[in-house]
Amino acid sequence: MRFTGTEPLKTPDIRQPESRYTYTCGHCNTKVSGIVVSVYETPLGTVKWVLCTDCGYGSVLNDGSLYPSMLFGPIIEGLPQEVKEAYQEARNCMSVRAYTACELLCRKILMHVSVEKGAKEKETFASYLTFLSEQGYITPPMTKWVSLIREHGGKATHLIEKPEKKRAESTLMFTAELLRLIYEMEHMASQYIAKTQPEKET
Ligand SMILES: [Zn+2]
């Protein structure tokens, strides 16, 4: 049955429990008791439009399945703005099954990180990796999996073969791990290093 505009969309009474829905918001990753803005009954199931009480963005529940769903990949703290935006976008891609776009962004993150660490822009991706290795950000045991970020991104760009979900998930996880090692650990440590008074050596 298609929606013709004549079927009533119900708005739950804000004082009633059905006006709230508990879910993890796909926009801000927070578990909230969201506000059910509208409900529509179809023969296929119930459609609910919900509003996150934390970030204010809306999501839709089609017969119990939430869109956008929770983002894939961990939250990484302490990222510079451009890197942060690109990483967030890559995570967003996974939640809408845009695997090619995710892998392209992960490869692009290698560029953002390298440039942020002092590499010249408009170089090749291979040279960005060399730069990060020379600067000590990529250690020999990391080389294999960091190279995969570049290789998968390259395949996503140049080959007709589509990346499947599992490969894109791995590419994103490699990227997350790289960002964790380069930025998040330093960010976490800085909170302690700044506060700690130099101790007397005993
Ligand atoms: Zn939210």
C-alpha cells in the first residue's frame, strides 16, 4: 500500500510512554530516549519517525529497523578537524552500505594525515606512506596493514570489481587503528603529562 496522504499520521501524546523510543542514535552514537514525532501503520509494519534528544537529528524506524543505523567503527578522540571529518564521513558511508566511497575516503585520510604531519600536498599515496614511515608514524610491523588502506582505496577507484562489505569494514578498521596510534594515544597521554608534576627521582 502506498501512502496517499490521506491516511492519518499519528502523533503520540507526549505524556504517554509511546511518545518515547529508546535507541542508539546513528548520528551521535548516544543511547537516548528519543521522541516519537510521528507513527504510521502500514500492512508491512509500523513506521516511526524519532528525534534524538541529544543531537536533535531525526531517524526513521521501518518495522523495527533503524535508519541511519549505529555507525560502524570506533570513535577516535583527538583528531585534527579535517581528519575527523573525513573519518566521520567514512563511518557514515558504512552505515548506508556505500563501501566504495568508504574505501576512497580511507585512502584519502592517509593524505590528510601525511599533510597534517608536514608532507607536501598533491603527492602520490605511495609517497605519503613513505613519508609517514620516515617520520616514524608507521613502524615496520604496521606497514602491511597500512598499505592495505592504500591498496583497497586504489582498487575501489580503478577497478570495476566492487568492494564487499567485509573488505570495506577491514579498511575502515585499519584506518581507525592508524588514527588511534597517531592521534588518540598522544591526545590521551597529554591529559596526564600536562597535569603531572615532575617527580623526584628516588
Ligand atoms: Zn543523536
